[in-house]
Amino acid sequence: MKDDFTESKISCKTEVETSSAHRSQLADIAEKIIKSCDDTECYIHIDYDPIPSNATAVEIINRLKEILFPGYFNREKLDPVNLKYSMGQSVSVLFDMLSLQISNSIRHDCLRYNLECSDCGERGQKAALELLAKIPFIRKTLGTDVSATFEGDPAAKSYDEIIFSYPGIFAVMVYRVANLLYKMDIPLFPRVLTEHAHSVTGIDIHPGANIGESFVIDHGTGVVIGETTKIGNNVRIYQGVTLGALSVPPGGGEKLKGKKRHPTIEDDVTIYSGATILGGDTVIGARSVIGGNVWITESIPPDTTVIIENPKLIYR
Amino acid sequence: MKDDFTESKISCKTEVETSSAHRSQLADIAEKIIKSCDDTECYIHIDYDPIPSNATAVEIINRLKEILFPGYFNREKLDPVNLKYSMGQSVSVLFDMLSLQISNSIRHDCLRYNLECSDCGERGQKAALELLAKIPFIRKTLGTDVSATFEGDPAAKSYDEIIFSYPGIFAVMVYRVANLLYKMDIPLFPRVLTEHAHSVTGIDIHPGANIGESFVIDHGTGVVIGETTKIGNNVRIYQGVTLGALSVPPGGGEKLKGKKRHPTIEDDVTIYSGATILGGDTVIGARSVIGGNVWITESIPPDTTVIIENPKLIYR
Amino acid sequence: MKDDFTESKISCKTEVETSSAHRSQLADIAEKIIKSCDDTECYIHIDYDPIPSNATAVEIINRLKEILFPGYFNREKLDPVNLKYSMGQSVSVLFDMLSLQISNSIRHDCLRYNLECSDCGERGQKAALELLAKIPFIRKTLGTDVSATFEGDPAAKSYDEIIFSYPGIFAVMVYRVANLLYKMDIPLFPRVLTEHAHSVTGIDIHPGANIGESFVIDHGTGVVIGETTKIGNNVRIYQGVTLGALSVPPGGGEKLKGKKRHPTIEDDVTIYSGATILGGDTVIGARSVIGGNVWITESIPPDTTVIIENPKLIYR
């Protein structure tokens, strides 16, 4: 599309002076905006420290990557000598960031809902230490996830390619950390972590879900794994799979809080793209294979392959 | 996977000098690249100011968040005293950013398509004021979205968690602002805003869509809401729902511009994950429930529950 | 939700001193974390330079945008005069960035897997030149993608809107570049590029896929196009479409590497949202239309429209 010149192009300007009329209009509007903060319909958060920003979550996740996959995501090359220092440094920085963010999250809810003081400063440090102490364990579990991903994916050229670039590994890494914080009853922060991973990968894993070893999510966009889902070992799921809750009765949200609402997936199950499995009593038996786009709300026995009966296709 | 040393590791270098041969080759290539800008098949944008970058959109959206959810996304804690100043400051910064970006968008199309001058500088400021004047109203509407989200989601621990971390609220907030700009006939910029939200959340709401109060999108990845969609109050949709157009006849894009091509969803409707509803004449009657993965191209009467007949599953 | 004050708000602090007990605990934990790097189950990457970070990929993609769509994404306005210099500058910066990242990727695998030295420094520059020499060609092909997008989309207001804001164009642009690098046998880096686009758009195109001119992806979230997919000219696909492989036999990943595992889509085919087409021998004949949510594992003759037989809906 060749570009033709037009004189007008030189003529006009966008950066015009703001007239005093506009300025005073703006002042009135600002007033109204401030006043309207008092409206009871509007959500405000005055006099509380803001909780972990997405930016903080990103920083913490980047540090976690450096510690969980040594040498993969460091800015500078690691050798056996500087590893010790670099890693030690990352760990102590991470400790400070984690303690503070965890404390802030606890404190936020404590003040916001007038709970009894739970000594959030101290609790934050304890929780951070507890999490860091589990790093070697998380690292091993992630190792099983990487191996399982490689074995099942003909397109994977190397383990490194998976660690460097596969969104499934990133989402599962963030989940495994968030899940530990969730189990320590840390409010807000675990969800902020998993929602960041959701934003980056399109994979939405609730921190409360319970997921075993050698877990693989391939491609992953659109995957949803609900809060009370239980997943065994060696489970493999593809893009667009929902492990969700049955429909919520109008206004029934409250009643269901805490109840098991999402399915149980036993060991060695494979679930193909777009399959939807719903309900807290739904159990997919070990070694079963769930075909693509299948919609399941009842339990499936072990060693079963379930596929949709090819819908009659109409050719014209 | 223990790491084994190899001598080779020390040997080679990647940062080699660029030979003069390569340098002159590069010069020729650059020449060709520049020349090829004249090819009529290629889209160029010379002599026009670039329009709002994604970076600008992000800045504007961040300011909007501070004003629409006071205290939630501010860097520093707000108290009843500094609220007034901080908010006033955000409003005037936002005014300047909005005016300029809106003017640039108008001016861009004016020059690009040789339209009559519509006094874009002035119009930008008027539009920015008009938008800001509606902030209290947008805030109330978003309040209804937050409440509705909380009531329907057993996994939601608090209203704050929803505002801090739910992608659905973010996407709907950006849409509600973009929609007002769209209704003022601002070109380009509204879509830049919603595409940023689409990128962050996987939720693709066209700024032209018409959406009522207490609107909930849960999880949301893969949701598509087309330009001429009409959605009533208290509507709830889940991930992967498409409210789209029927197939476009080859090259028929032009003819259909402006026509209603997307469905109408009446009040109190729930649409479960993966459902697809197509066509401008398709109306989903009030209080109806559309089950997951349903594919609908015709109207559904009010108070109807539509679910797919469980496809016969084949067990092996 | 009006906000009520509580004394407690002033009381507590989150930033508490770290007790020496905690400090020494932290030291022990750091020790264990470092030691555990020797575990054979854990993936480490010591003594190798880290490969292209996502940040580098973003920089390179931004430069590519400036060169492939002249004037659209430049920070400052281009005129026919400065075009020459600005473009020349971008090309040489891009050359340096590309050469280094390509060399690093080659070198990484060379050291990591003890391959024979393939003169990565030199190869990186050659590959970068080869890629840049193809820019005019890529630009023309992208031009056909933009035109086809406009013609088929009634919501598109202008070509510029598509280039500025459509995720499909962005994902296809990144793919077209990554594909050229993939064909030059560059490891790792092509996938890093496409995974960035996947993260931004929800569109997952493997760099190995083979895609013709005038290719359109509308909305796009959830689209997956596998490594050995072949797509002709004038093909149009919508969100949630999977062009994938049939199920991988347990541990069968290795055997299938390199084999054609993904479908072939001939010219002028349209595939609507949520359709899934699987298998290396599956061919969708020219000018066929595949309806939404269709699940296909066998070839479809040319000029065929395939739609799901409307599943019986149950009304209650």
C-alpha cells in the first residue's frame, strides 16, 4: 500500500494548550471522583497497605527460577565455584522478599477483617524459612515433571528446551510453590503468584489444588484446575482441559466454600485437549484415557478409555 | 542429571569480529530492505505519528486502576488525608495522557485517510473530560461486577482477593473504559486498550460490545465477545465461551460492517465453559442456563436450560 | 463497601528484625539448597552460558516489528528522509543481536551435548545475514496476511488497526521469522521466540510448522499448530483450533521425533473455533470448511463442508 502525501499532514497539531475552562472542569470532576469514594457501592482500600503487587510477584518468581533450575535463568554464567555464592545470595534475597510479602498478606487480612493479631511479622519469616527448606524437595518434584514432559513430547528437542521455554513447566513451578504457601494458610499471596502464571501461560491452576509427581501440561492455554482438585502421579493433560466444579446454585457460592467441588484424577491418567471433567465426587480411575472434548460429570473406572462417539458429520 | 565437565567447554568463543565481507553484505541487505519499503504489497506508515503504543496503554490502565479501585493498586498506602491529593494528582496526569492519546488516534485516521479536520486536539481533551466525568459511574458498575463475582465463586476468599488477582475483573474494567471511548467514536485507541487486556487475561472483549451490570467472567481464558454483542444484567460466563458471528461469506467482510452480527444475551443468563453462541439474530432469553460446550445458532426462550445430550461415550 | 476505622490498624508492624536464630537457620537451609544441586534427579545448568532470555527475545522482536512494519512501531515519527537512517540503524543493531543469540544457542547445544564444533560464531553471523536478506520477502508475505485479515473481518476498521492491535498478526509475524531460523537448524532460539508470542497472544505455533501466504488467525487464544503441520495459502482459522498429533503411545515420544505427526491443510480452507484436527496423514482438502468444535482424525475431500450434527439439546 504505497503511501501518498497530503499537505494537511503538516498542518494540524495535537498538543494544544488546555483552556482554563477545561482546567476548572477537570477540578470539579476530580472533586466528584474523590467524593464518590464514599459511595457504599464502591470498593475502597483506604488505610491499608497495598498487598504484593504483580511486580513483586514477578521478582520473587524470577529468584525462585534461579534457585529451582540452577544456571538456567541466571544473568551470568554459573561455575562450580561461584554457584555457592550466587545461590547463597539468591536465597537470602528471596528470604527477605518472601518474609515481607507473606507478612503483608497476613497483616492485610488481619487489619481488613479485624482478626486477632497472629504476629504476622514473625509468621512471615517462619513461613519463608519453611518454604525455602522445601526447595530441594520442590526441585526434585519439578525434575520429575521435566522428565515426563520430555518423554511424552516428540517435538521436545532437549530437556533444556523444555526448561527454557515450555509454559507448562513454568505454570507448574509457580503452582508448586504457591501450593506450599496455601497449605500454610497464607492469604492472597499464593493466588497472586498463580494468577501471574495464568496471565503468562493461560494455565489457571488454583494454589489449593493437590498435584502429584511427573505432572505434564502440554501447550496448556485454557487449562483450568480448580481449588479442590486431586491429581495423582504421572498425569498428563493438554490445552483447554477443565477440571472444574458443577454449576453453582444461584447465590450458593458461600455454602460451598471449603467443600470438595472439583474432581479426583488417579495415577497415570491422560486427558486430551478440551476435555471437561466436573464435580467433587467425580473420580477418573488410574490409567484411564479421556479423549478430547469429552464432557464428564460422573466417575470413570480404572483402565478405561473414554472417547466421544464421533458426532455424525454433515458433508455438503 | 549430574553435569559432566568437558574440555571443549573452555575452548570456543561466540563473540567473533564481524569480517568486512559480512559488513558490506549487511550494508547491501540494509539497502534492499529500505528500497523494498516501496513495494506496493508492503504496509508502511511513513510520515504519520505512531499511535498509542502498548506501553502507553499500560500506563493509562495502571492509572485507571488507581482511580477506579482507590487504595488497591497505589504504590504507597492511602489514608483519608493523602487520598485527596493522590487521587487529584492521578486524575490530572490521566487527563493529560488520555487527551494526547485520544487526539493522536483521531489525528492519525484524519491524516491517514484524508478526512476533514475534526479539531482533534480539542476533541481529545473533551473526550478525556467526558470519560473522567463518568469515573464514579464506572466505579459503581465495577462494584456490581465484583460483588457478583464473589457471590458466585466458592473459591473466592474475599472481595479484595478478587480485585487484586481476578483476571475477569481486570478485563471487564478495561472493557468498560474502552467501551465509553468507542461510543465517542474514538478510533484505534479503544481496541489497543482491550487487546492489552486480551493479552494479559486471554479474554477478548471488543470495545463495541454492550454489557450490563453485575457481569462475571470466571477464569476467562479463551472468552471471545464480539463487537455487536448485547449482554444484559447479572450475566455469568466461563472460560472458552464464544459470543460470535456466523461464518463470513468469502470477501463478505465489507458488507457486514456495522450490522448486528453477534448474539443478544438477556438478564440473569449463565453460560458454562466452552459454549459457543453465534449470530446477530440469536437471543438467549432471560434466566436461561446454557450448558458447557453447547453450540447454539438459534434463539433460546427465557427460563430454559439447554444442555448437550451426553454424547455416547465409548469405553474400551 | 464503606471502610470502618479500627485502632488495631496503627498498632502492628510487618518489618521485624530477623532473629539470629532465623539467620542461622537460613544459613543451614542455603547450604542444603546448594548441596542438593548434586542430586541426580535435579536439572542443573552449571558451566554453560545461559541462552537467550525472554528479555532478549522481546528486544529482537521489537526491532523486527520496526523493520517489518516501517513506521508503525517506531518510537519517533518516520519521514521519507530519516526512514533511511532509522531503518539502517535498526538493521545493524538487529544483526548484532541476532548473530550473538544464534551463536549462543548453537554453542549451548554444542557444549551441552559435546557435539563437534560447528564454528558457532561464524555460523551465527551467516544465519543472521541470511535471515535479514529475507526481510523483504517476509514483509510481503505478512502483507498478504494483513490483507486477508481485513477482508474477512467486519470488525476491522482499517489495515492500521490490524497491524497495531491484532494478536494474530503478531503471532504470525514471530512465527514467520522463527520458522526461517528453524529451517537453518538453529536450536532453542526459534522456540524461545514463538513461546514469547504464545505467552502474549495465547497462540501456540511451533516454529517447524509450514504455513503459506494470506494466513489468518482471528482472536486466536488457544490455537495450537504442531511442529509438522502443513498449511497452504488463504487458510483462515479461529480461536481454540488445534492442529495436533494423535495420542502418543506411552514413552513413544522418542520414536516419533521427526515423523509427520500433524495434519495437512490445503489452500482456501476455513476452520471455525474449537475445531480439532489430528494426525500426520490427515489432509483437509482445498476449499473445505470445517465447522466449530468438529473433531477430525481422518482426511476430508476438497470442497467439503463438515459440521457437527447439532447435538440434541435438552430443554428444561
